Amino acid sequence: MRICICGGGNLGHVCAGFLANRGHQVDVLTTKPGLWDNVLEIVAPDGDFRGQLNNVSDKAGEVIPQAEVVLVCLPGFAIHDLLTTIRPYIGKTAVVGTVVSSTGFFFEARDILPSDTPLFGLQRVPFISRTIAYGRKAELKGYKESLRAAVCQATDCEGIRKMLEMLFEKPVALADNFYEVSLSNSNPLLHPARLYTMWKDWRTGTVYDRNPMFYAEWTEEASALLLQMDGEFQQLLSALHLKPGSIPSILDYYESSDVATLTRKIRSIKAFQGIMSPMRKTAEGYVPDFSSRYFTEDFPYGMRFIVETAHKALSPIPTIESIYAWGMAKHHSAEP
């Protein structure tokens, strides 16, 4: 297929390399085309591979019109501008989707793109990804066993589901509606639980002597907060009349039974090993980096949609709102 990857981040690299290696004609739309080679090297747990790219460009008019599939691999803050930019160039038979829906893709796309443009969005990212050398080499750290997606504005939802199975080489199940993949208790709750329990008492001038591993040193305090927020989240799903289990509870997803087993599970996940906390090293020591993706993505483009949807549904989420207010304050404090 002719596929255009929009975005040059971790997932953009791995998706481009993976799909190109499988024989698809892959273009990349990125703000830094001059830094890309025409061949991507991908380090993977089941064997390294390479993907030959067709074209890397910063001009939507060069890569979007020919695309059968436009795959958005961008953080939430970039989605609105990207969709606005590519709208004039999207072909009449193209489908537009995202590798993860919890950063607002459906909310934005349904508002910006034509009502007859088929949309799809994965509930969770297909790969755990890391860029090694920008534009040249990336690491596919782990695969998902199966994927779940929502499709809307389409006459052939089953055809798009089969297409996604073919592209990502994993079973794909369809959600009943886009809320099921747009609202997530994954990163938008998982990351804030850890961030808040680490730095809720942080004040300007506080310095730490080390940077802890984000997952491998996960605490029971973070697990307890995560479960408290997930309880409110599950009540919201009930208020939206979503099918029970459409978004598994944290305990079900991580195959855990309580705070202690959840903590052990998160600490032990192989793909999470070696990931450090978002901190900056200074002359005095380490300080939180409130400009990191954890703060610029998970609060304003993850948690935000949970909060806004809960308000519309009149579903109380006091713990989530409290953590959201804290995270947004830290996010704004880091803005220039």
C-alpha cells in the first residue's frame, strides 16, 4: 500500500521502518526531512531489519495526495495543526488514522476533516519504540499481542479492520465507538500517578541526588493512586453506557489483584526496563523536567479529554481532577 507516516518521533520511525520492510511504499511527512536517510534501520527483539523509504518531505502536497493510508504518529499538541495542513491534500479514497487515540485524534479529526473521510484509531500503540539515531535508526522494544481500534465515518469498517491486521501483522478487534479508544486509563492515568507521587511536594530549589527509573522503581503509592483514579474512570465509562470491559480496568489489564501485585507487575515489564524519569541534570543535581512529553502530552492531551467528557456526562472524578490540576500547573510553569 501507499502509506504516509505523519511525524518523526519514536513511533514515526518504527512504523515507517516496519511498514517499509513489509513491502509497502512509505512516505514520511516531518519538519526535519534533511536529517533522514532513505533507509531506516530498526533494532527489534526478534531480529533487526531495514526499511527503504520512498520520500521524506516537509511539504504535505508532496506526500499526502498519493497516500491510501495517512497514519498520524504525533503528540496531541501537534494533531490539530497537522490535520488542518493535510486536509486539502487528502485523496477521496484515503483513510486517516492514528497509532494511539488517547491524545485527542478523534475529537480533532471529526471537527477538522470532511465528514466522509474514513477515520481509524488504535487504542494503544502497536509498538514500544525508541529513536536511536534520528532519521536513521530506531529500536522496536516490544510488540503488542493484539490491537483494538475504532473506525468511524466509514462504509466498510470491516475492510479497515482487515487492513490494520495486514499492516501491523496482529489480530485487530473493533471497538463499538470512538470513546472506547479515545478515553484511556493507560498513559493518561498511569504516568500522572507516578509523576504526582514522586513530585507532589516539589518546590523550586529542591534538588535530587539521582534520577530514579520510572517503571523499574515504581512504588505502591503510585499503584494506589492509579487504582483510585481508575475507579473514577470506570464509573465514567458506566455513565457513558459503554459496554462493560470495553476498556479493561487497570487490575485486569495488568493481570493483578491488588496494589502489591500491580506494583510488582509494572516493575517487571521487560519493555519498560531502563526508562528513566523525566528529569534534568543541573550542577547541583537532578530536577523534574516539566517540559517533558509526560507533562506536555499526558495532562493537556490525555487527561484533559477524560475530564471534559466526565463534565459533560456529569460523572464525578475528584481524584482525577485534582491530579489534572496539579499536572497542568506544572505544565504551564514550564512554558516560555
